[in-house]
Amino acid sequence: MRPEVPDRSLVELGRTRGGPDTLALLVRDQDTRRLLLLRAVLDAADAARPAVCSPARKARLRDDWALLTEADRVRPPDHPTRPSGPPAGRPRPSTGHPYPPGAPPSPARERLFHPLTGPWALSCLRGLDERGGPADEHRARRLRQDLAHFGALAAVAAARAGIPFTVRLTARAGVLTLPSLGALHTATAADALVDVAHRDGRLTLRGPDAPDVVVHLESGIGAWSAALAWTPVRTLPGLPPATAPLPLDDVDPYRTAPGPGHRGLSGPAVLDDTDHKRWLHAWSGTEAALRSGGAHRVAEAVTLLRCLVPLESPPGADGRDSCSATRHEAFGALLASPPQDAVALAATLVHELHHAKLAALADLVTLHHAGPEARYFAPWKTGPRPYDALLQGVYSHLALADYFQHRALVAAPPDAAYAWSRHARYRAQVKAALPALVGSPDLTVRGRRFVDEMAAAYERMAEHPAPRSHTARAEAYVKAARALWTQRHTPALPRPKE
């Protein structure tokens, strides 16, 4: 049973805003879904044939779950009472929230709520699903690696909870990743067993044919070691100074999707110190850049963003060229290539977090019943788009138009001129695509309310128009894009509904 989304929240989100209660509703629903996804993994493993998941592997999953359950009993000092609900025993469906309002999650839940746990769980489910026929050796090996990763998740949660333990984990192709802490590079490039012991905030990692590696946990994110075999998870300072550091994760094996992924998206990056400093330099000005577009943009980022995954620069990238994405299964994570500067990074946050907001809302509210046919013009794409993709694109571009208009009104030259040009471009693009959204017969009642609020937000921008020169260039750009699109695609488009 899904939690009810109040009309007030629907209005806020349609305006590309979202107060604390609205954003918390989205986050808590996604956290609950993450727990239910873990339940699905464990149930699928229990039900799997021995040829798919051996009795020994099932027993190990139960042991890892017991360690995770023990970590769930540990509460932060300011919140000594343990919340009701999963993951005690096995996570079970709940109509309520996974933890009480205002209470920080236990170390176990903090680990499970991490964005990159979602891609791991889905990879497990794909491997356990036998409907596609018997698994080949590659798929079987991938499933063994995926299920073994659960031991690393449980070990990190237990270490964060201060629980002493000794477990045996599997390094994948010579690398043992401890999510949110770092990675151990073993002496062999093959899969290898590593004994991991935790006592008093220190992990001792014992791999084959190599000296022990002692790793010291840091508060919050990361862990350090004097050993060259250990690579820590890098971090960025909290966006406002009082908030927790943000992982800049270039070690987690589930940080990008296998296969082709997003079109135009570059691969995952492994950072060196120079790369990290470049990120730090842009990040240091991002709060101010976000705040110039409205204080609510900072609040959005603090609430929704839990992890940054660095990508390689796109081939031939120049100037402000970059690529970025969010993944529905990794709510809270943002994938991005190195930012040119703080303003570019702030704009990326606004863009991608609105994709995340709309995806989370769509999990709670049916906004439309449109099919997957690609028939709609979107000025930011060369080909036709399905209705849902058009809605996503208009929503993120509307947020960018709002962000740059706010920034243009407070910035000094030449920053104001750049902000006006970006605002004019994004608003012109929204103008071209918005009628197709508003006029769709596939909108539900609540979907129409949402889209109507988007249209009202677009109209309100006329109260502070961009200079005519910027508006004229933006409209000419969209007009040319539409003419080219019409020439290429109109004859082949599916007919719209009557």
C-alpha cells in the first residue's frame, strides 16, 4: 500500500519545488522500496534450485542477514530506541515508514539505503530469475559474485555499528570492495578469499600471499590505511558546512549499469589526486551557485543527494560539455563527468535531481496512461520521444529555466548575461514541448493537476522576462530544431489518439 501524496505536495512538485515534508515523503518511500527489494532478493534465493543457489550459499546469506540484523539493533546515542519494522528477522511489507520521523537510521539501514545497494539487488534478482532458461557460465559467475557482495554489505554495517566479528569475504577479480569504505587490491587478479576481522574501529584484512592490511574507520564515510593495497572511498565536504560529507565513489562495482547504459554517457572514472582536487574546486562553490537560484535548491540537494559517481569526460568534451544521469534503481546517486565549474555543477544537480524527484513521484502517483510510442517533439533531442520521456525532459528543463532566472536576477555581469541566455534557451524549449503535455488525453486527474502546475510555473516566469536578444536567439534555435525534426520524422510518426 503506497503512502498518500497530499495535494499540497503535488502542487509543490509541479512548481519544481518541494518543502521538507514533501521531499521527506519521497525519500522515505524510496527507502522502504529498497528494503522490500532486499526482501525480494532473499526470498528468491531461498526459493532457487540448488543448481542456481547452493545450500552453502543460502546458509551464508542467512549468516550475513544475522550480522545485519545485529547491526540494526545498534542506535545512535541520541536515539536509543530501536524503530519498528524491517529489517529485524526478514524485511516485511509495511504501510508505514522504515524508521520513525526524525530518527537517523541504524548502521544496517544506512547501508541498505545507500543508492548503490539498489543496482546490486536488481543484479541479484536478474541472476536468480530462471524464466529466461538455464544460466550460462558468465551469468552463473556473476550471480555468485553478486550474492557474495551481501557479505561485504553486512560487514560494513556491523563495523559501523561497532560489532566485533570475523568473516570470510570474496575479492572479485582481485578487488574486495567494502561499500562506503574503500577497496582492497589483493596479490592475485583472480577471485580470492579474504578474512576480515573488526575490533574497536579497525578492520584487519588478510588476503592470500600478502601482508595483513589494517584499515581504520573514519566517522561517516571512508576508511584510511597506510597500506598501498587499500584505496579509500573519496569524499566531498558537506554542501552546507554542517552537513555530512558526500561520497565521491569511484570504487563500488555497482556504480554504473552493465552493458550500453545511457546513450552518450561515458564510462565510470577512477580518480587520482588531481581529479579529486578538480572535483573539490568545483564543489567548493556549488552551494553558493545553487543558492543563487533559490535557497530551496540547496535544500533539495541536501535532502535528495547521497552519492556522486564520477564519470570520464565525454569524448571530445570541450568547455562546458559534460554528461550526467540518474538511475531509478539508484535513487540518491548522481552520475556526472568532471564539472567545468561550480555553476555547471549546480545546474547538473538541478537537472538530475528533478529527474529523480519525478521518478520517485511516479512511483507513488499514476500521472498518465500514455503508451511507449515515440511521437513527440523535444527540442533537446534529435528523435521523437515517448510521452513519459517528454514529461521527464520538460520537468527538468522547467527547473533549469527557473534556476537560471533566479540566478540572472541576482548575479552581476557577465554572470547575469550567461544566466539569462540559459534561462531563455530552457524556457523556449519548455514552451515548444509543453502544449503536448497539457493537451494529452492520457493524463490522470492527479497528473493533470501536476502538469497544470508546471504550466503555471512556466507562465509566472514572464513576470521577469529575459532581454530580447537572448529570447530571440533562443526562439530561433528552437524553430530551427523543430523544422529539422519535422523534416526527418513527421512522415514516420505513429498516429496520435483521436
